[in-house]
Amino acid sequence: MPKTHFIDLNALKVEDWDKLVSLAIQMRENPGEYHEYCRGKILATLFYEPSTRTQFSFQSAMYRLGGQVIGFDNPGTTSISKGESLKDTIRMLGGYADIIAIRHPLDGAAMAASITSDIPIINAGDGGHLHPTQTLTDLVTLAVEKGGFDNHCIGICGDLRYGRTVHSLIKALSCFRGNSFVLISTKELTVPPYVKEVLDKSGCRYTYADTLEEAMPLLDVLYMTRIQRERFSSPEEYEAQKGIYILDGEKMKRAKDDMIVMHPLPRVDEITTEVDNAPRAAYFRQARNGVFARMALIYTMLEGSLCGGDLTEGAFEIKDKRCRNKRCIKAFEYNLPDLAYDSHEGTVCGFCEQPVM
Ligand code: NCD
């Protein structure tokens, strides 16, 4: 059976998302019943970038399934600090673990890892690109809180440019019927072209809004995000963007009674703490759902019943062009193939989806 990786949710069939979400909800209802599911299996968590929720929910998920966890959250304490390549680290880990969850500051790193890995790879966030396990968590939350994934008006606010959770979420929700989006951000932090292309192709309605006030009354779901300070090219650029969108009790009064507020967390200042205790504030419940989403994912991947996930399908090798994204794994890791595929925006890099030139 071909190995299935989990790099981009959209590489799997929507039926598989449903299967994962249903299993996560069952696990959420009876968390104690699954402690034999991954007995004898080892998850390796390779965190090249800071994390609280993703890292610990992966660990908690594996322990709740009866499995064990190895890994690092500081590459400085591993041979990576001696110059070891991602490829070698991944190849070797294949002999130590059964499945790998990797978070990395470079776009496309999880995809690069999957090319050389002998064991399944899970993308736990690759730079400012994608974060599919957060989206799985978000889908579980929407299923529990709103009864499903279609016919919602979803406002997404904050850093739509560098927010990987936003990119994965839009890619997923635009596959469902009747959804519309209100993109609430400054012009500088709007969605990148590969996400806009997904929206255009999907036929979902989407509009832009400059302020939270104007968007609030329209929304069924408000997805707040942090301005991703670590991804800006200069401190000045970040300073110019921070603190513009702040959700507070006053703005909440403009929302529908059953609108829910989601946030992948961590929050900085974009939601005031007075909102936390409102029944409509779903973000801490959402964080808890991350454990069950990851339990369902790890179990299903190890059991081998997830199909697809091969992102090299449809991609081809390019000779005369290359990826110009300085934050792409291609700019740092040698020996990666020059993968690309065709999109409406022209030919794009097979790792980070940015145009090649
Ligand atoms: C997010 C991430 O790391 O992309 N957090 C998370 O995984 N829950 C969002 C963020 O860091 O702002």
C-alpha cells in the first residue's frame, strides 16, 4: 500500500475529512476508550519552530492512544546545529519512529520531508504556508459548534498573508457548498495569490472588509488570527501592522447571537480577555478539540486507511526556472527536485506554491 502523508488537507478526498472528523468526535465523547489503538507505536515530533498547542496536543493524542513519543522542540540541541540536512534527519528518524509530525519555519519543508521519508509525515505547520492539522481541528470545532461545514459566512481577520492556518482553512472550507468569506485585513496582509486562486476557482462568494465593525453583523463564524511577527522582513513592517484589529465586548454586540469566535491561538492583543467568557468564544474549546483531531489522524494514518496525500502527483520537474521565495525550503536544502505545477498564476513551486521564474 502506498504511504499516505498529511501535508495538505486538500490532497485527500473530502470523504476522508469526514471520516477523520467523525472519528475525532467519537474520541472526544469517549476519550478513555482508545488507549490500545496505537500501543507499541512511536510518534516523532520534530519542532524546528516554537509551539504550545500543536506540539502538546500531538503528544497528548499519542499518549491517549497508548503510543509513545520521541522528538525535540529545539533543533539547537540536535545535530541540526552541526549542519545536518532535513533529508538526513528524516531518513534516519524512519528507523526510530513509525510516524513523524514536523513543524518548520520554511514553506514547503513538510513536503520536502515527505519526499525522502520511509514513514508517514504530518505537516504540523510549514512556514507561512499551510497548517492542515489546525484545519482538521477547526473542522471538528465547526462540526461540534455549528453542526457542519457548509452554508456559513466566515469572517477571517488579521494576518491573512502569513497566517498558515488561514490558508489551510480557506482551502478546506471553499470545498463546501454555500460558504462565503469576508476577508478582514489591511491591504498589505491580504491573502497570497495561491489562496485567492482557490477562492476564485471554488465559486464561493468572498468580499474584503477594512474593519471588524462593518463585517460583524454578517458573520456566522469569526476566525481571528495573530499578526505573525516572526514572518515580517523588518520590525518596522510589523510595527505598522500590529494592533489594528482588536475584538472586544463592544464589537461583539454587533454580531449575530449564534456567531462563534474561533482563533488558532496564541493570542497577543487581538481579542480582549473580556470576550473569553462569552459562550460564543469557542477558541479554548477549539484548542481542546486539537487533541481529538490529532488522535483520529495519527490512528487513521498508522492503520493505513487514509488514501492519497501524494503531492508529487501532477507535479513535473522544471529545468530553466526556479523558485524565488527566500522562505522556501528549496532555498536552503540541497538535493531537492525542482518540482513545479501549473496554476492560473502560471507555473508555481511544488513546495511553497509561489511563482517560479
Ligand atoms: C498557529 C501557528 O502556529 O500557525 N498556532 C497553532 O498552531 N495553533 C497560529 C499562530 O502562531 O499564530
